[in-house]
Amino acid sequence: MSARRYAILAPGLFATRSAKTAHGVIAYSSDATVAVIDPDHAGTRVRDAVPYLASDAPIVANVAAALHFEPNALLVGVAPPGGALPKAWRAAILEAIGARLEIVSGLHQFLAEDPEFAAAAAASGTRIWDVRTVPPPRLFTGAGYDVAPRVVLTVGSDCAVGKMTASLELTRAAGERGVRARFAATGQTGIMIAGSGTAIDRVISDFASGAAEELVLANASDADLLFVEGQGGINHPAFAPVTLALLYGSVPDALVLVHLATRTHVEDYGTPLLSLPKLVATYEALCATVKPARVAGIALNTYGLTPAEAQFEIARAAEDTGLPCDDVVRNGPHDLYDAMAPAFAHKTRPVI
Amino acid sequence: MSARRYAILAPGLFATRSAKTAHGVIAYSSDATVAVIDPDHAGTRVRDAVPYLASDAPIVANVAAALHFEPNALLVGVAPPGGALPKAWRAAILEAIGARLEIVSGLHQFLAEDPEFAAAAAASGTRIWDVRTVPPPRLFTGAGYDVAPRVVLTVGSDCAVGKMTASLELTRAAGERGVRARFAATGQTGIMIAGSGTAIDRVISDFASGAAEELVLANASDADLLFVEGQGGINHPAFAPVTLALLYGSVPDALVLVHLATRTHVEDYGTPLLSLPKLVATYEALCATVKPARVAGIALNTYGLTPAEAQFEIARAAEDTGLPCDDVVRNGPHDLYDAMAPAFAHKTRPVI
């Protein structure tokens, strides 16, 4: 389809962490955001409500006001408090369908399965894209071992530390170095940004590794380097199974470790994070039993630190692990990419 | 409900590996198997077709013949070749429903969702139990850290090496030592045997760890020792995510490592199995980052070996790991249980 022009629905939530999908799309999607719908900030602009987003898109009170900016898609990228869809959101979505906007949703609850939305979409001839919809069950087969591109997987110390951002920035850096690089998305925000992908965390456990492999196969053509977005962390009490599905299923040739410098414990669970050297050793040891992959470097997210603090943490991480380390947002991805590029040059073979 | 009296539907497959669920139920369920339906072996008895099963139940050609033995349930415990339900099986299931037998199925394809079966069951007032149906999505919470019983998880070198059997045998041994022991089932055969449980491999990845925790919580009352059936193996390319979901989610206080002495590579994938000392180290190292649990001993499955070979392998595994080791089927579970019991005496605390 032609490029999307998004109106983003985030009533009452745009300036909160609940809107992190919306923020990610604004920051990284090649699709434009022409308006944000949030009555709490109506009359201001995106950068006023969320200072780290360099966007002048207007924030408006409702769908009718957003239509003045000629969107062709409505993005529902925030989770409603409590999980159920509030009545006001339903009305907004129906209004957008009536205006023939494509509906793009990252909700767990699939909008295309809602009889009222489905009927309205059929009537107006518009599409509902639930980005978390996953492909049919498929077991891991090993076909991924033979893909042409080198696969680089981001692995993390925890959820929400910057794996998607690091993957996107490194994909960009590789492209700017003349390498045919591609980003393979595994979470809802990444999928919206890339326009395709698979929400591995929504796949039935038996098939999660196979879904990761299928994603790599689907992105293997016309690429030299494939950056696969990682998920979770290997000692996350709830989400580590998704991490491991990607570690084996995406058949990586190299890993990039991503950590938020200020994070010490697993978010919401309180389990202590592993040290960077222990994370490197754990990920490499697990990989070594299936298909070897080494950690090529560390993307350290120094968000919230002063420049001096950031530099100190970057130097310390490099010294502790003996690996290249940088913050790819604060300092740009090129130095880290160049330092890691030799490690991205070769494919590894499975131990079978 | 009252005890089940099973007719087991396994046309053409009863003597094959495809019927391993049927074999498990015959060997371990407290429910009786009164007849097996397999025209290829009609007129013989279970022990004639499958020598290691000590059952004299008759094998008959069809449902009508099975009804003479007064079953109250039909068990579909074999996977149809190709995945789709053959017409002859449909007819047999409908005939059983018509005779008011409960239908118990381990198929991936849920029979209760089949309109024809559902209508027939409603008409005759009988129940369809698809044992792989999983509970609603639920995240891991950490509530499992506080359960009263000590939790013992079986972990393996691969799939299909004897984790369920080891868990069942050790549960029996503990009971015979006067300990209030319970078995928590995580796979289809185990669930049929126990009458309840959760097929963790069928849970959406994000919720697999939470489902394992929920299963432990559901089995926590009136038990001192809870044996949780493990799944897969930690370096299994396809199923390791399920293994890890159980390792963290079932919050074990101790582990029992299960291995098939003759197995050297991951079945169907060819990945080399880890050595027993490496398996012990890998499982313990992962646990140590969330909630410590040590491997208490090794249940070595020596199926297919001579008595002398079995004794040699058991001694070698014990020496290689420094842990108690025995074959709980060949030699009974009591010696291994007694050797491990001190390691089952204490709960461990999470590292939070």
C-alpha cells in the first residue's frame, strides 16, 4: 500500500509510558504522523507533550479534528487502562472506519474480531490490521541455518531497555555504510515501524522458535545483514521463554547486548539483573549448544544520565566485558557499528 | 466424576509410538482401560500388542465391540497420521457420543470446537474433554514463591526421555514413605493420567511461565512435595522455551535430571545433547539467577539396555556428576527417592 499518514489515538495517555508504541512510531517509522488525538493536550504539538520527540505534529481533541490533517490510517498504539476498550475509544474507532481510515492496532484484543468493527470495516471497505496477529503454528525446522544474510540478534538485560531502538539504529548505520541491511520486527511497535513482523510473545510456546525462524526466512532475500529485534531477558521470570525462542529460532550469527545503564532489577519483578559479563557468558553459552554466536558489542542505553555519567558508564561496560560499547542514540550508531562490523562478517554453523 | 472406564481409540496405531499417550494411560492412570479399539490387533490383548504393558484388556475392532466391556469414556490418545481426523475416526467418536461416553482427547485439534461433535454431545448430554485446552492468559506474578510444598521439577536432556514417568514414580515412592506427594501434569498424557493439569506447550509464550506458576498454586494445598512434570530440554532448538517457562514459572526448590542413556542427539533435530555434568550446570546456573534450585539426582532411563549395561551406565552417570542416579522403572523409585529425599527437605528463596 502507499505510505501511511497516521492519526494516533491516545486519549489521556499520549504523554505517558502507556503510549510508548506511539512514541516509537513517531520516532522511527517512515510513515508520517499527521496528528495525535489526546484531549488532555489538544492545541499543543507532539514535542510539547513529549520533549524527546522531534515532531511538530498537532495534538487534537478528537477524530473529527484529526481528519483536517488528511490521515489515511488510525493507529491505536496505547493499551487502554484495565484492558477493556472504553466506550469513547470505540466511538473514535468507528468514526475513523466511517472516514475510511485503515485501523492499525497493537492491542491484545483483536479489533478485526469485534463484530461491530468488522461490519463497519466491511461496509466502508477499509482494512483493520491487528499487528499482534501471528501466523499459523509452525515448528522450528532448521531451514534457517541456511539463510544467506548474517543474522544479528539483540539480546537484553531486561524488557524495555532499548533492543528495538538499537536494532533500528544499527540497521540504519549499516545501510549508510552501503550494506544491504534489514530490520526484522518481533514486537508490536517494531512491527508498526517496519510494516511487517511477528509478535513472538503471542505465539504458542511450542511454535515460538519456529515463528522466529519463519521471520528470518521471510526477510532473507536481498539482504546481507538482518537485524532481529530481541525480546525480554534471559533471567526474566515471565518473559525469558520468548528470549530463548528468539535466541535459538532466529539462528543468529552474532549478538548485540543491550542494557539500560540505570536499570538494576527486572522491571515489575525485582529479580536482580545479571552483570554484563555474566549476560555475555550466559547468552553465548546457550547459543554454543545449538548454533554458536558471540556478543559483538554492547549498546548501552544511558537515558537519564549526564554526558559525563554516560561516558563513564560506557567506558566501564567496555572495560568490564572487553567489548565495544556505545550509546547508539546519544552518540549515534556509526562508531559502534564500525567496531562490531568485523564480527558481523561471517556466518556460523549449527553444531549438528 | 466417578472413575473413568476407558475404551481407547487407536485404529491401526496401538502398537506404534504414535500411541504413547494410550500406553502412558494404561501404565499409570488410576482409571481403568476396559478395551482398546484397533482392528489390526482385534482378538488379542494389550500385553500381546505391547509387551511392556502388563494389561489383559481386550483389543477389539470397533466401538460397538468395545461397548460390551462397559466403558464410560472414549480416549483419543493418538495423533491421526497427517493431522486431520480421518472419516472412520469421526464415525467412531460420534458412535461413542451416541452411547453417552465421555470423549477425552489429546489432539491439537479441539473436538469440542467441532460443530458436529459439539451438537452430538449436547444432544446426548455427554462431555468432551480436550485435555490440551489451556486456561486464560495469566502473567507470572511471583505468588508461587510462597507456596507451602517443596516443588520438584524434572528437567531433561531432550523430549521423550522419561520425565513424566520419573515424576510419577517418585510421587508414588514419596507417598509410600508417608509424604503427602502430588504430581502436577504439564503434557497431554500426564494430564489424562492425573485428571488435570496444563499443557504448557500450548500456552502463548508471554504467559507460559505464568501458566506454570498457576499450576503450582492450584496443586499447593494438602501437599508436602509437588512433583512437576518437565518438558523438552534446555538446548532443544524448538522446545527449549517451554523448558525455561517451567524452570522459572514452576518455582522449583529442587530439580531431578532425566536422561535416556541411549540418546545422544536431540530427536528430529540432530543437535548434540549436553553431557550430564553440563546439563546439571546449565539448569542450576539459570535457576540461580531467579530462584536457586539444585539437581538432587538423576533418573536415568536405561530402556533397551541389558541389565549389565544399565548398571554400568547408572554407575557412570553417578560418578560423572557426583549425584545419586538410578533407573526408577527398572529398579523401582525407592532407592533414588531415599537418596534424594534430604535435598527435597527445604524450600529455597527467590533472589529478589
